[in-house]
Amino acid sequence: MKPTVYWEDGCVVMLDQNLLPHEERYVSFRDWRDVAEAIRIMTVRGAPAIGVTAALGLALAARNIPDAGFDAAFREACDAFAATRPTAVNLFWAIEQMKGTAASSRGSERADALLREALRIADEDLQANRAMGRHGAALLEDGDGVLTHCNAGALATSGYGTALGVIRAAVEQGKRLSVFADETRPRLQGLRLTAWELMRDGIDVTVIPDNASGAVMRAGWIQAVVVGADRIAANGDTANKIGTYNVAVLARHHHIPFYVVAPLSTVDASLPNGRAIPIEQRDPAEVTHIDGHAVGPEGVPVFNPAFDVTPAELIAAIITERGVYRPPFGFHRRNNPC
Ligand code: MRU
């Protein structure tokens, strides 16, 4: 599979994830504003992929901004990307990296330097996913049932995936796993994306409705939960797709380890705990409508948060590219998170 987002011939190209699994269409953008809009409407989604896309979008912007007035125009582009989705910190992390590169280069050199930086961010994410896979695979046993929520796979990253990277690495080591994918209402990333990705790789996957996760745990089918993250606070509290917290509570009740898999670019050490993580609120129609058809009564009030926060006390380990961190987590401590 081609990467979910990449640079080609002066364009940012991405797989339109809103069309999956029925259509595999790559769309190509020459204007950075369209790249920002693609993040907003979730043509591309998943925390690391959003960061990579913003970096490539800013590289695209830099090529088209004249030297005179560069700073103001580049700042405008950075602000536009920052306004697309509020929760995944990888987006803001990538924007900061790009701002740093813009500040340290000049003139004709600058656009090339920004493209190099965006490509470096993309490559570093792929390497981080492979490293997380190596570290995390050791936590899974041959024959395990593994539950995951949302899509934290190749589609959500530069490739290989975070949570799905751990599953892929364990399978590559010859372990037979049965993956259970929560459908992930309301946007169905589990059903549409995780199931599609794992089936393509020949990895055993069964989709369950979100409200079946307790039943499958009680049945003894699940030995581990692995999920990705959109933002991890200094104390290990973790924001991820809405419903992740429910799964973590259920896992604790059933004595099943709950693992978070994320690159260090997902850690926001400036936040002491998860209470300060901004949670994106999305269109009520995502809840009241299914496939464009109104299902709920017209005008019904809806609460539609895209993410929730799982407290650190429910997390057995956080797997990063640097290794497996066990509680108590302390990402504010320099160099040695735990
Ligand atoms: O709204 P989405 O689809 O962008 O949400 C994605 C998730 O919650 C993922 O689990 C998270 O970004 C980690 S992706 C490696």
C-alpha cells in the first residue's frame, strides 16, 4: 500500500479515507488551503498522519509564498493548520518543527529546507512505528485475543501504525492473534478502516459493535487491549477516540492489560494531566444520521465529543519508540519519562 499521505511532483497526495473501504482514491493538492481543509473534513485522520500532513502542507505553502512578506504569510498558513482539529497534539508539534525550520533558513533555500523537514517528520514517524512494534510485540502472546478501538494503523500514520503496528509486529514474529475491532461510532473508523487494513494484511479480525466489548471480555476472548493516542499528558492521562475510556474501565474490571501505543510526538508534557486536553466537539449529524439518512428525531440535542480521556491509573503501559513505560508515568521529567 502507498503511504496514506505523501509528496509527489510538487503536490501533497493522500488516500481519501472518507471513501474507504469501498473506493481507494488518492487525491492530489497544489494549494495548502485544500490540504488544511482535508484535515478538517477528515479526508486524512489519525494523530501522526495529521501532523505529517500539516508539515507537507506547510512545505507546499512555502513554495508558493514570495520572499517578500514570507513571515506573515507563513504564519497565516500555520494558524490555519492549527485551527483544523484541536485534540491531536502531533499537529501542533509538527507546526512548531516547521516554524523552527522556517526561522533558521532564508530566501531560495527556505522552501527546500521546509520540504526536507516535512519529509524527515514523515520518515521519523515510520521509523517510530516500527520501533513501537518491536517493543510492544513482546507484550502479546501466541493465541491472544486483542481488542482495539478506532484506527491506529498505517492509515493513521506514515505507515505500519501504532496500535496496529504492535499487532503487525507480533504477527510477523509468528504469533497467532485474533483481533477484535470496535466499530467506533459515530464515524466507524474501526469498521471502515481497521477492518480494511487488517484484512488486506491477512490478519484475523472480527468487528464488534462498540457495546459488545464488555461481552467479549467476559467471554474470555480478550487478553490485551491496544489503542493509539491523540494526546498524552505528563502524568500519562491519554486522550483517544471517544469510547476508549469505556474500554479501559471494562478492561480493568476484567483484569485485562490496557496498552497505549504512541510516538513521543503525542506526549504534551506542558499539560500536567488530562483535564487540560482540549476535546474536539463535532457535528451532531454524525450521530443523528447514518450514511446521510436522518435516523433520530429532527432537532434532538446531541453531545458528540470526538475524544475522551483515559486516566493513567487504568493504563498498564505506554509503548513509545523509546520503549515500554510502566506507571507511575512522568513525562515531565527530562530524558527519562519513567
Ligand atoms: O478522529 P480520528 O479518526 O482522527 O481519531 C483517531 C484516533 O483516535 C486514533 O486512535 C489516534 O489518532 C491514534 S492514530 C495512530
